[in-house]
Amino acid sequence: MAENIVILTGAGISAESGIKTFRASDGLWENHRVEDVATPEAFFRNPLLVQNFYNQRRDQLQTPAIQPNAAHQALAKLEAAYPKGNVLVVTQNIDDLHERAGSRQLIHMHGEILKGRCQTSGGLVQIDHDLTPTLPCPLCGKQGCLRPHVVWFGEMPLQMETIYRALAHCDRFISIGTSGNVYPAAGFVEEANRHGAHTIELNLEPSQRLTAFAEHRHGLATELVPDYVE
Ligand code: BJW
């Protein structure tokens, strides 16, 4: 059994829970590519459009139909089987399906849709309702100051120091359901390789980073992940 495991997850792990991925053929949101709405420039230009993108996804996440699937559950079980806390899930996803499945050692490197961030103070608030450009911020009182607590293109992903430290000490790096298009996450496999970890990709199809992995298995996350970790 590996001692220290780092697991990177992407949109593909939540696909079978009913959440759309970004780069599938039906991945467009109202004809916008994610690269056109997930930027600070897009938010500055058209805050209503960008807020709506996140409002719709937040609303969807909170419907009873959206639940963690067998892949999320298998990762939570894996963590429970390592009581010393040496299983770390780093997710690019902004949904809360890992925590609902029971994962506790978890980093949301691209943020969390159920949180808002005050652009004046940097403070975070729990959000379960729609954000609008005229809504007063509960932290500073200014209108339109609250933005979704997510990481857009050109912004620094969260907790990078902790992630690189974990990659430097891991024996196994497992990448699940990510296309390998977006950095720095797409470069984690090299970092793990450099430190001597065994690296494996579990994805529906070969990702952009396929050749960097020592091992790969392709298929549905709900089948591959329980098979691999249990
Ligand atoms: C299944 C499945 C099933 C389907 N079972 N699998 C040129 C070169 C290199 C880098 C750059 C460059 N120009 C700019 C950059 C940097 C840029 C970047 O990477 N751009 C690329 C487009 C090239 N990156 C950034 O700007 C990042 N910040 C940064 O770099 O800061 C500087 C820095 C420097 C040094 C160190 C650290 C930082 C920030 C990136 C922020 C990304 N934000 C988003 C939006 C988040 C909020 C939101 O959700 O709206 O994050 S974009 C979007 O892409 C989202 C995702 O987390 C991310 C990755 O997508 P993911 O998860 O891989 O989804 P898909 O749809 O692409 O793939 C799904 C996969 O699942 C597919 O392969 C399917 O086959 C598979 N799948 N069903 C198993 N059932």
C-alpha cells in the first residue's frame, strides 16, 4: 500500500452526478466557452452574465437530484482507511460533492461555488442564494462587491504551497476526470514524477497529459475509481 497519496480530481468525477464538464461537446454554457466567462475581465465587462453562470450552477448543485457518486464515495473510504491523514484530495471542482461523500483532507484549488468573497476585505461568506450586481455585500455593505469564491484564468489557484509540499512527499499520484488542459493542475503529474511517485490517470478518455503518467485506465469514474482504490 502506498504511504502518501495525492489525488487530483476534475469535472469528470462529478459528470455522473449530473454536473456538466467544461470541454465536452455539450460543455458550452449559453454558447459561451468557459474561457470567456471564467475570467476577471469577463466579470468586469459583464458582471450579470458571469453571476448568472455561477447562479445557475449553484442552483443546480442544490437540487436533490445532484448527489455524490460511487467515485466520490470510494475516495472518502480510501481516506478513512488511512487514519494518519496521508490521503489528500486536491479538487479543481467548485462543487461540494467530495465533502458530502465524506472526504475531509480536501483542497478546493479553484474555489467553492457555495462561498462568496468580499472584494474589499477578502472575507468569505457562505452563499446558498443567487448573487446579483446590486446585492449589498454582507461584510462591507457595498453593492456588487461580493463575487463568487472561484479561481478564474489569470488568477492564482488556492493553497499552492500545501499542494506542492504534498506532491513532493507523495508515493502515489492519481489524476481522475480531468482533461489536463488547465495549468498549474495539469503540471502536477510532472512534479509527482520528479519526486519519484507512481503516477496514474483514471479518465474517460486519454487526457492531454497522458504520456506523462506511468499508468492509465480509461472508462467511467464510477467504475474505475472504486475498482482502483478499494
Ligand atoms: C470523465 C467522465 C466520467 C467526462 N468519468 N472521466 C499557456 C500555457 C500554459 C498555461 C497557460 C497558458 N496560457 C495561460 C495559462 C495559464 C492558465 C491555463 O492553464 N490556461 C490554459 C487554457 C492553457 N491557468 C491559469 O490562469 C490558472 N492560474 C495560473 O496559472 O496562475 C499563475 C500560477 C503560476 C505558477 C503557479 C501557480 C499559478 C488559473 C486556472 C483557473 C481555472 N478556472 C476554471 C474555472 C473555475 C471556476 C468554475 O468552475 O467556473 O477551472 S476553468 C475550468 O477548467 C475549471 C476547471 O477546474 C478547469 C479544468 O477542467 P477539467 O476539470 O479538466 O474539466 P474538462 O471538462 O476540461 O475535462 C473533464 C474530463 O473528464 C475530460 O477529459 C473527460 O473525458 C473526462 N470525463 N466524464 C471519467 N464519467
